[in-house]
Amino acid sequence: MASMENIVSLCKRRGFLFQSSEIYGGLQGFWDYGPLGVELKRNLKDAWWSDMITAHNELITHAGAPGPFEMVGLDSTIIMHPQIWKCSGHYDMFHDYMVDCRESKKRYRHDQVRGRWVSHKDAKVFVTTLAEAEEEQAEIERRALKLFKLRPKDADGLTYDGPSTTLDKVDDFDKVLGPDAKEVGTLTPPREFNLMFKTTIGALGGEDDYAFLRPETAQGIFVNFKNVLDSSRVALPFGIGQIGKSFRNEITPRNFTFRSREFEQMEIEFFCHPAQSQQWYQYWRDRRLAWYQTLGLARESLLMREHHVDELAHYSVGTADIEYAFPFLAPGQYGELEGIAHRGDFDLRSHMEGKLDPSTNPMVVEKDEFGKPKHRGSGRDLTYRDEATGEKFVPHVIEPSAGADRGVLAFLCEAYQEDEAPDENGQMKSRLVMKLHPRLAPIKAAVFPLVKKDGMPELAQEIYGELKQDMNVYYDEKGAVGRRYRRQDEAGTPYCITVDGDSLNDKTVTLRDRDSLEQTRIKISELHAEIKRRIHA
């Protein structure tokens, strides 16, 4: 797998990703998608929406599913009633711990600062670093030598206690050398930091006007549960899908787009009977893992990790993460790509905040002397009634939640390869190629006239115009064909079409495959259908 340095360089050079506000020095944790990047991200979201929502056949039972089910979509607002975040637990519990350095004046997330206990003679210090995983040990050794005033040749005089670990495993901060500090004991005790972005609604801007940018898209689905149920006439089991922006005020955004302050989520809230929830949980785990493989992520680069009971969120009955071996991690380590959570009935109950009468099962809402509900929820009945059996219950929820930006990053990392291909003179030379799945590729095909004369550009432009009606196609007539091929290889374009002298007579063109390098002669009249077939093969 390529290094992150090479991937980041390609992303900027070819227009996949740019640092936000770069001409003003950039804004940490925010990224802009360039011409190729915006197409790649849109294709990923379109593939997810099609495969999960619009192309879903509710009349058949999918492999591994307990039975048939329905899927619908939603697009909720970014700013919602602030009480939603109180009921969901975000206002009280959605926080990280941060530490400040009194010497460097920098701030760090408590659980992201790594280091090792290092001893020299009678002194023992926890030496920290922010270096990438593969450089971590070398940087810890360099900083320890400098702290103890030793030369590199004296490195054998250092002893290490145990493997590297995070700062949240350390109790004595007086013995910690901060990541950018020269002295020991400069870090403050950890304190809570709420991750939600606060804003105001209206012109007055008083305390009663506070609101928040949503930290997740899920709550917009939960508060619309009854609206969807009543308007769509869906019946359990069914899922509601949503793609949208979320915002988290991360203390230390890092690793390119992996941890950002503004990001896009692709989420499903799947509502089912409590008795079947474990079966649906297993189904969605298996299906979502398989989806990434069908679009090109290697199985050996993916990991399904079940959360230990100590890791579970306050709402979770069980959670499994689909993780990917990102290049910025050490060998054998994985980063979260998608989480599949069994949320039980926590969310709907939280937004009701009433009591169910066990004898008749209606919701009972207690009120104060002024006739107002004595709870923080909406007071609305969000239970479900099965028309066939008459049973009334609060559905359980299975939530497959994927990050579109992390997905794009994973597919970019997987696609980046270096191999050999013939140049314009037929000589084998190294090439950089982005082997993106054709469904995800920003440009589906590129059209080249072999030379800029003899009617070839006119025919190539005609082919380009016809294909452009149905897919993103690129036209290029500048430079040798070999160089044009390489430019498209770097962009991830799966097919190149060359119009030559014979094309004017026999109405055929050369179709070149990016991965196999195979060149096929094909009729112009069959070109569109053939490319579509290959994209969806």
C-alpha cells in the first residue's frame, strides 16, 4: 500500500482534495473536494443510495435476511430543536477529554496522545509524540535522548517499560513530557470538551436562541419516525436512509480527511420487532461488509471488530465496526470505516420519555400542575402497532452508519498503485494508476483522436457528445496518446477510446482497459452499451 504522503500529493495534484481556505493558510479539520473528488464522492453516495434504498426489492427476501423488508429515504435539517440533543444524550455525554500544554500553549485530545515510559538511571518519564505510527518509536527515542541530555550513541542506556500506549492510561502527569514540550509536567489535567458546534437562531441571539449543528444525522430520522410511518404506509420491518452533513468540533482533527470537523454520513435506521433484532443486527453486519468488497476494498484490508462491553455507547446493546487498514496506521492496525449499532429502543423511548402501561400497553405521560409533561421528551407516542396481530411495542433499531469521507479516503488508498505499462513508443515504463471500481471512477471514459487532423477530432467530439449525455466523459487531444493514457490512469478513468484513421472507414474505435491494458476494437454503434455493461459488470 502507498504512503499517505504519496496519496495526499496525488489528491492535490489531480484535483481530488484541497485544504479548505488554502490561500488564507487553511482551516484545520476542513477539506474541499476538487473536480475529480466531488465526482468520486458523489458516485460513492449514489452507489450507497441505489444499493441500499432505491434499488431495494421489498418483495423478495435478501440472502441472510430474516424476511422481506422495505426501505425509504429522508433528508432532515442540519439545525433542529435543541431539546433533541438533550433527549439523545449528546448535550450531556457527547464529549472528549482534552489536555493543554502550559509550555507550548497547544491543545490535545487526551486519548490520542501516544507515548512510552522511558527510564535512564533513576529517572522515569512518559515520553509522548504526535509522530505517525511507523515513526513513533524513533521519535520517542530522539525526544528521550534530548530530555536526558544524551547522544544518539548512548541510546542503549535507555530502558522502556511495556509497549506504547495513550495518555489516558497515565495517572501521574508530573512525569509526562508533552508532545511539543521541552520540560516534564507541563500538561494540564484532562477536562471535558463538548463536541457540538453551537449557533444561534434569530436576530436577538440570547440564551434561549441557542441551537446546535447536528453531530449526526440519526436523530432527524428518529424524530420523523411517525411522520414516515403515517405518510409512507410502510410496515415493520423497514429502514429509513439518509445522507447528509454532520459537524463535530474535534479537538485535534488529523490524518487527512479521516477525522474532520465537517463530514458527510450515510446512515440507515432500521426498525424491527424486538424479538428479531439480533437477527437483523447480524444481517446488516454481513451485508455492509460485503458491500465494500463489491466496490473494490480487499477483504484482507478489512476487519469486523465487535465492541467490548466497556466500549459501548450509552444507547448501544451491541456495536461492530467495519475497519480498514489505512496507510497512516501501523501494520496490523485498523481505523473505523463504518459502525453497525444495535441501539435497542433507546432513541424512540428517549424522544417519547413516557411510560408504557404493561396491562394495555398505551403510553402514559405524567403532567405537572400546569398541564405540561414532566419529562424532557416530546410526549408523543412513538410506539408501533402491528395491524395483523394488534401488538403494540417500541421498535428496536439497527443502525449501519458509514462516513462518506472516510469511504472516499479508503477507496483512494486502495486504488493507488504503481505498475508498468507501455509508453507511446511501446517501451514498458512505470506508471501511477488509480484502480477505482468503474462505478466509483470520477471519469468513466476518455475520448482521444489519434492526431488532430484528417477528420479524427470531429468524429471523436461526436462520440464524446453522445457519451456525455449519460456519463462523465473527458475529451483530450493534446500530446502523445501514451501520455494521455497516463493522465487518465492517474485520474482513475477505467476506459479510454481512441479514434484513428481506420475509424472513419470502418466505424470502429479502440477501447483500452485501464487495469488489464487490453485494447479491443469495437463498433461505435455498440460503444455506449459496452461501457455501461463493463461499469456494472
